[in-house]
Amino acid sequence: MNIHEILAQALEDRGFTPTAGRFARDPIRAACEEPGWLRLEAPGSGAPGIARHGDGPWKTIAEDRMGADLPVRVLLENCDPDGQSDTLAAALDWLLAPGCAPGNGQPPRPEILAAALPPAERSVRAGGYLGTIEIECGTALALRCALTSAPMPALSRARREWLDVTLAEWQAMTRMARLVTADSRLTAEVAMTGAPSSCIEGLAAAGAACMRAAIPMLMPALEALLDPGVALAAIESHFPRSLVRARTQKNNQTTGG
């Protein structure tokens, strides 16, 4: 069996039916997107309970739409010759959990994940920004990287609109990474609470790789938008985004940059 056949069988075993090159189990859709990624999507109101509780890899990817991405390589790492994979089965059950992330025994000890993610793989650089991917192995299991060291400043409406769309677009395209805000500080996160123990190290490695690739794409625009000394016109010339322009232009007559 090839990869697509293995994924198709695992999804069909969970009530999904093939439709137009994807799989559906209303209201959830699943597809193998780009080489090596399995994506599940659902409207916010119809997402599994695990998504609505904020557990695991589910995140907002568009207005009233949630998605979750997992690397196929990790899911099929322990696949047997007949195409059966306990890891894939457990991971799909995790993504589709009707409530909070299911219990999965004790999370791995921090030193185990630290060994799987040496310091070089937890360091993120982008211009003057230097971040460290931290490992949390407690009640929650996650990788986190602080994007702002101080509370974000108050912004004009136009700048806030621009920032909100920039962050939303970034989160929608970063596969496993999502954004969380606490105490007005912004953090990138890969959430793995409840993940099958057989794939946690692989998910952590893939999640860290997503962060290392995605954070440098965000930081120049984020730093410019949070700096009131940088005019919106200058930001637009360096980081053009049609949706942001449309929304900010709508408000420019009543708000300053």
C-alpha cells in the first residue's frame, strides 16, 4: 500500500468518505496537502471538542474555520508491511476526540524531549531577534517561543487591524505553529497535549522545524507594526498584503496610522 492508500484506509475506518480528492465526515474535511502533510479542517462551530477546548494542534486558519496539520512521515513511522500503523490510528483518534485531549499516560520527561531537540534546533534567529523554543512537559505538552519580551503597546485602529490580519495570515500558513497571547505578550506555540506517546518526539522535531522556518517570516513585519515610529506607508512598501490594505484603507479616513 502506498501512503495515500494507508491514509485513505485509516480515514475510512473512522467514517470518512472520499469526495473530490478529499475525505469528508461532516462537518470535517481531510486531505493530504503538499508533500508530507495531513490537514483536517472544520467550521469553528463544528470542530471536534478537542479543537474547541484549545488542546492539541487545532487552530484558527480563517474566520470561523479551524484546521490541524500533522506530518505524514511521523504518523507512518511505525507502519507495518500491511500498511497498518498504530501511531496513525492513535493520532487520528486524538485529532477527532469529542472532548478535551484524551489522557495518554504521563508526558515524556523534559530531558527526553530536550535530547530530541538539542539547543541548535531550538534557536530561532531573525535579524536582531533571537528566540529560544522552550519545552513544557507538565499539565500541557507544548513547544513555545516568545515573540515579544514586553507587553505589546497600544496601537491605532489601522495599525491594530494590520497586525491582526498579519498574525492571522501567518498562523494559517505555518502548519503546526499557532499564536497565543497572554499578558499582552505574543508567543508562538506547538501544542501536543494528549498526543500518542509513539509520535511525540517526531511531532516535537517537526514542530520545532516549523517554528524555525516560520518565525523569521513574521518578525520583520511584527517588529515594524509594533514600532510607532515606523509609518504604515513604509510598512506597506515592504510587507504588502492585499487584504490588510483593503481593511486599513477602509478605516484610514477615520483613524490615523
